[in-house]
Amino acid sequence: AQSVAQPEDQVNVAEGNPLTVKCTYSVSGNPYLFWYVQYPNRGLQFLLKYITGDNLVKGSYGFEAEFNKSQTSFHLKKPSALVSDSALYFCAVRDPNRDDKIIFGKGTRLHILP
Amino acid sequence: EAGVTQSPTHLIKTRGQQATLRCSPISGHTSVYWYQQALGLGLQFLLWYDEGEERNRGNFPPRFSGRQFPNYSSELNVNALELEDSALYLCASSLAVGQVEQETQYFGPGTRLLVL
């Protein structure tokens, strides 16, 4: 069965420092991987996705993520955090070989400290 | 281009009542997904409709049901409301199954349901 894990409930980073939000997954084949962000009292916004190709994926708001097949990870990164990056971040995975739904992680709350 | 819209934005019901939530997908999208986001529980998958058919269902009781209309808009119905149904209900849409871009879901702002 496919699954996704976000091992950290919360991540605190000082403004201007690099940030990483971790995500690991489990699927039987090659995964489709996604990151979404949710600001307070809002729906989820799509940040980036990996379908195939270059392992380093660049997305909105200066975020990027690296697909690492050997470690089954898809960590979200940004070189220099902004206070406005503070939000709830969700990783998601789907196995394209299965007619199944996308699975979302439980979310990681990112706090950027001024 | 208009995004996914949901109505109402807020809904207050009492235990035992029925709630109806509505979602209009992005133009051209034929798949609609419903999620429940209760406090501290992340995103729980409820239902997936594509071309009017139910494609998949999450681990929710039968009192959670829905449908998709010919114009691809969708309704989520929750019968016999319970206090624990209080949550933010999110709708998302995507392109048709089989198109590689269909994997990206675009979310509406949600309907916040409060059951008293």
C-alpha cells in the first residue's frame, strides 16, 4: 500500500536561514510526489510536483524539492526563509500504476522566527 | 481563470441534522475530490468523483455521501450530523484521469462546518 510520512509536526527556522521540511514515501512503483502549502483559514495551494525527469524540482515562492529514490524521500527546501513562509505544509504521493487516490501526509507546521 | 469555489463558507448545524456542501471545479476539470480536515488530524480523504462516477471512497461511514453533476460540480452530503463532524471540508479538482497533468489537484477555500 502507498503511504507518506512527514516525521516532524513542527519545524522552527530563523528568518534568512535555509529550511527543510522532510517527507518520505512508500509506493510499489515510481511515485508522483507533491507539496502543498496551507495558510491559516485557507485551502491548500500547490507548490511543486515530481512526475519524472530531473530529481530537483523548482516550484512557487522559491521552494524546491529533491526526489531521492534510494532514500524514498522528497524533502522540501528553500535557501533563505521568510516570515511569510510560516504555514502548514503537506507532502502527497500517488502510485501512477494503481487506480488510487493521492495520499497526503499529516502536515508539518513551519514557523519562521523573525 | 476562476479557481475552485465552495459554498457556503461557513455552516452551523445541530447534531442529527443534515449538511449539504457544494463545490464548483475549475473549468475543464472533470475530477472532484472531497477531504475532511479536522483539527490536528491532517487531511482525510473522503470521496473522488470523475465524469459523474464515484471513483474512490475513504474510510468514512455511509452517512457521508455525494454526487457529481453533468457540469462536473459536486455536492457532499452529511446525514445525521455528529459533533465530531465539525471540520473544514475541502474540495479539489483536477483534469481527467489519464492526462499526466491530472495529478495536480487545485483546492477551494473550504467550507467550515460546525456541529453544535
